[in-house]
Amino acid sequence: MPPKQPFRAGTIAIVGRPNVGKSTLLNALVGQKLAITSRKPQTTRHRLAGILTRDDVQYVFVDTPGFQTRHRGALNKMLNRRVRETLEGVDVVLFVAEAGTLGPEDRAVIRLLPENVPVVLVVNKADLIPAPERMLPFLAGAGESFAFSAVVPLSAGKKRNLESLLGAVAPLLPEQPPLFDVDTLTDRSERFLAAELLREKLFRNLGDEIPYGSAVIIEKYEEEGALRRIHAAIVVEKPGHKAIVIGRGGEKLKEIASAARRDMEALFGGKVFLEVWVKVRPGWTESEAAIRGLGEAS
């Protein structure tokens, strides 16, 4: 009988430019929707860990905001700081790039990559460039930009080649006991996840401007057996935005809340009673004190 392999466990940061598929990758790896996603960049604001435990390894994947180079408001500065802080205490880094594309925003993230931690290049949407002769120039250029420990092409959206990534990461993790209980899926509370699912629906159901100036506060979270009663407030910057979120006759708000409630029930495994209000707090994205007050600095 071959000797039993030592248990490995560690924290793996997922980094990359905005809208490259980091949150989709985390969800695909852990097999559960934990991180919110949308087609709009900068959907992710918070550090969130998704945990996958197997017989001899525990992966603690940490989703991070997309590193922002275009906008310098207080909120985006805070998000960029969060990326840098996450990189300081991890065992492995996954740098996610889109197949065939390595532009200035990608290179800005590459400049942040630590040299004393293994970094794996994850080439997302690799199925869009199936011909090796078209992929090789991209891989060669990426290899010249940083000394990656491994390169793994995959498709996070289609859940292709994920096992290859897990296989590449496992030997890079330190030999140590699990960092979390083997049944733990995330380091975040249901209250936090409820707020994120509601915020996701703002990104998916509203125009380009409003979601970036909005936040979600869970004002009350009660459990009664399998039932959860959640009272939430959507915070926006302008009265006109409030009217848009509510919609004619309250239809838009009802649509947003209903979609969020369905996702909450699927994730929590029970009935959810959700009430949502909309509040106006002018200029909250430009003040770090206001950002912290809304819980967006957590």
C-alpha cells in the first residue's frame, strides 16, 4: 500500500483585471454560487473565501475585486487596497487573464504579483481559442511578463479543465491541517451573503451608472426554524436613482427583490421573507467614513 500523502491546506488569492471571470471561477471551483457575478466590471467589492475540502487537501479560494486603473474615487481606492492586502498573506496566487488578451490593465495587476509566492496563470475562456497555434503567442507573451509556476487554460463559465487547475495548485500548498472545518463552504455569514445576492440583482437589472453608486444594508436578519426574515435597504447617491430602482408602481424594485429572494432560498435551503427599501445618501462613494458606515469596507 502506498504511503498516505500528507494533508495540505492553504489560501489561494484569485486576482485579475475587472470582469475577467474571477468570481465565476471561484463558484465553479467550490461547486456553489457564493460570489456574485454580472457582466459589469467591479461587481466584486469584498474579500470572500470559498472553501473546497478533499481527502488530502483543503483549498481556501479568496475572491478579490478587479484591480481598477481608470477611476480613482474613494470606493475604488479602497477596493484596490483590498487587492494589495489580500496578496500579502496567501500561499498561492491565481492570476486570471482572458485567452488572447493581455492588455495594460492585466499588466497593472502583474506588477502587483508577489515574487515570493507561487503564481499560477489561469487562462480563462480558453475554449474561445482552441487552435494551439493561436494560443501560443499569447502564452509566450504572458510568460515573458512573469515567472509563473504553472499555466492552466480553462473555461470557468463552462466548468472545463477545473481539475487540472486543482491538480496544479495542490502541491504548491503547505503541509498542514485544514484551516476550516471540513464541512465549511465559506468564511462569510448568511447575512453577508444575503446582502451580496441583493446587490448582484442591482448590477444585473439596472443601467451602468446606478449599481456603482449603490450599496445594500441588512437592517434585520431573523431565523425562525427554516424561515428567514430579512429586512434590507438599498442605498443610492441621488433621488433620481431611487426613483429608477423603485420603478413605475414599484415594479423594478419588486423584480430585483424577487430575484434576490429566489437565490437566497436556493443558497440557504429554506423559505425567505424579504422586505426591501431604498434610501438616498448623497456622495457616499467619495467618503471612506461613509463607506465604512455602510459596511462596504468589510
